[in-house]
Amino acid sequence: MIAIDIKSKMYPAKGRAGHHLAIAELQLLLQSGEFVCLVGPSGCGKTTLLNIIADLDRDYEGSVNFKQHQTHPKIGYVFQNPRLLPWRTVRENIELAIEDNSSSENIDALLEVMQLTQFQHVYPERLSLGMSRRVAIIRGFATNPDMLLMDEPFVSLDAPTARQVRSLLITLWQQRPHTVLFVTHDLREAIALADRIVFLAAAPMKVIADMAVPIPRSERDDEQAIETFRQQLLHDYPALK
Amino acid sequence: MLISLRTAVPGLSLLVLLAVWQLLAVYLNSNNLPAPLVVGNVFWQGCLSGQIPYHLGVTLLRLIVSFSIAMLLGCAIGIVLGRNKKLDAFFDNWLIIFLSIPALVTIILCYVWFGLTESAAILAVVINKLPNVIVTIREGARALDQDLLEMARSYRFGKRKTLLHVVWPQLYPYIMGATRSGLALVWKIILVVELLGRSNGMGYQLHLFFQLFDVASILAYTIAFVAVIQMLELLVLKPLDTKAQRWRR
């Protein structure tokens, strides 16, 4: 279980003195192996929250507790742009993220699932955006993380590619059920992926709703079911519009 | 056809240069511009007697030592200044001052302060080159991709891995730039250093030939040096570049 409890996170205000409050009194509990989507308007501080969890940002009041591993939890971070090293091949990019270099079979298996085996010795510049995103996802999983953070990893992909990568992601996650915190502003995407969706409001960021997705995993590719649930959510929570 | 033309053009242009030189030499008919064949003969005699290899070797050794010191120190300081705004603000003026001191002044001061010694000569060259390296590498360190550094931190790369796989490849073009401009600058300064205070090396020899008005020898030594620098570019720097840039499309 992972307990996130942010008392406050301030940012210097743009163009004038003082600070403004980005996050206030945000509590979030994640069960291990749970796939949680964070949905909120852009600029509401979702990336800031992920950076705090990943220990990239320490300038805040509060705590992030990994119950089993108090000290150095392993984080897999899939950023909004893939952030691959252009001068290292696909395989080298994945290997570099792993602390012990002993898991070559593990990488083989991940490449297989993500359908990238024949591209493993290629440099990232030769990959399409969708393929680069898949490499970034593999890199996240390859570290065998205590928690996987994903920051709108499918943004700017065309719809069919996004659908394909989404389904590969779910296949992978079902084989290796790590705890995932997935940020998106696309409600349909959240419904297709998540066990649970947390809705956020901006300035300062706070939780406005937190609910399980009632659609069984086997029916998640049913566009109609997703759309019906989306309409119901929008009806129940007008703030989501 | 295209490829043969591309390889033929540099050779052809060299031949034209030689032809112009030959024509000028015949037209002027003066000791001040000996013909290419005369210079070639002097060069060959110099090689046979061991004079050219000896003095060239001494100068190259000074070049390698002073250049290596300047590059290593310059890279380290450049990275620190590029990543630390406060230190950069403090030392920025120093850099501008050192950049604008004429090479001749540093050389004379080093000889006055530390005597006509080998280490004073090397120090003078290092002081002249160092600010250039620092400024170039500082630019590179400022331009480091924050996203990639953040990625390295989140995946716990550690210092060594980050330096080797994230920082070094990004600094590489700047280091190569500093190397190329550095070699060109350093060897010109070394000649002056040798001319003023050493009793061997290319600079010393050129000074000697100048006093004797021996233009053929001056040109022979120049050709030897240019050839060595060209070989360095062709055999060391170009292959290094090709290897480091292989990931580019």
C-alpha cells in the first residue's frame, strides 16, 4: 500500500511577489497492484504530484509512504515525451534503467509483448512516436518498480495507435500487476484503463471524486459501454465538464 | 562518377596551388620565394639529417602536454560554471579579462616570473587556451537537456552512469569544437613561446631561419607542421566523430 499525503505545495507566483498554492491537503491511498487514473484539467498540478512521488521534487510539506519499502522505493516513470537517450539503442536505453544488468530474459520478454523485438538494436531517432512510447513503457516495467508513474503517455498519438499501445499496456500490466498511477485528461482513456479513477480540481489541486470503474476488464474494448459510463459520470459530476 | 569527382577535387586544388606557387617563383626569380622543388629538397634533407623530426617532435610534445592540461582543466571548470549560476556570475568577469589578455603578454609575464623554463612555457600556453575551453564547455553544460537529467534521476542512474551516458554525449560536440579550435590556437602560441624563450622546437628554428633569411627552410618546416596537423584531423578526429555520431540519422 502507498500513502500519499501532501499538506501543501507552493509555487513562486509568475510576474509578482509571493507564492501560490498548487496542492493543498491531498490524500491518496493506493492498494498494491492497483491501476489508478488521475483525471483533471491541464495545469492542475498532476505532473507536479508525480514529480513529488518520484522524488524529483522535494520542495513540499507532507509525505509519500511506501509501506513495505520505507527508504528507497523503486519508481518507474513514463514521461509525457518518451525521454529516451538518442545515442543509445532501444535495448541499451532499457538496460541503463535497470540497476543489475542480469535481467536480459526479462527485457526479451517485455520487448516481445510490446512487439519491439526486431527494433531492439535500433537508435530512437529511427522509431515512430508510438514505438518510442512503447520503449518508454518497457523501461518503466523493466525496473520491476514498486510504483509505475505514467504522465499522459499517449498524448499526441493518433487514435488507432493510442488504442493499440493502450491494449499492449494492459496486456503487460496483467502479466506484471505493478501499482500504476496514470495521469490523463481524457475521460474515455481513464475508463478504458483504470481500476479506479480519481478526479481532481485545480488551484489548488484537490480530489473531487474517487470511484471504481464498474465495467469488467473483458468489456473494456466496448466503446459503447465506455461512452455510457462517461455520460453518467458527466451527469453526476457537472464539475468534470 | 560523383564519388570519383569528390575525391579528385581536393587533389586537383592542391595541384593548382602548387602550379601557382611554381609560376610565381619563376616569375619573381628571387630567394624570397623558392620554387616548390627547392623547398621539397630542403624538407627531404631536413628529414634525413633528423633536424625536422627532432624539432617537430619537441614542439608536438609541448603541444600535447599543454593542450591536454588545458582541455582537462577547462572541461572540469566549464561543467561546474555551466551548472552553477552563482559561481558562473562570480567568475564570468575573470573569464572575460583572461580572454582579452594578448597571448604575448602572458608569455612574457610567465618567462619573467618563472624564468626561461619548460614549465613556464607550458604554463603560458595553458593560460592562453584555458579560457576558450571553459567558455565553450560552459555553453555545452548550460544546454544540457533537463528532461534527460530528470529521467536519469528518477531511474537512479547515479553520478557515474549519468556522466557517462547522459552528460558526456551531449557535451561531445562542444568538446570536439574546443579540440579543433584549440589545436589551431595552441600551436600558433607555442611557436611564439619557443621563439621567445626556448632553444629548440619549431619556433626556435623559424627564428633562426628568419635571421638568416632562409625562406626555403621556413617553408619546409611549415609544410611539415601542416602535414602533421592534417594527419591528426584525418586519422584521429574524423574517425572519432564518425563513431560518436553513428546514432544520428
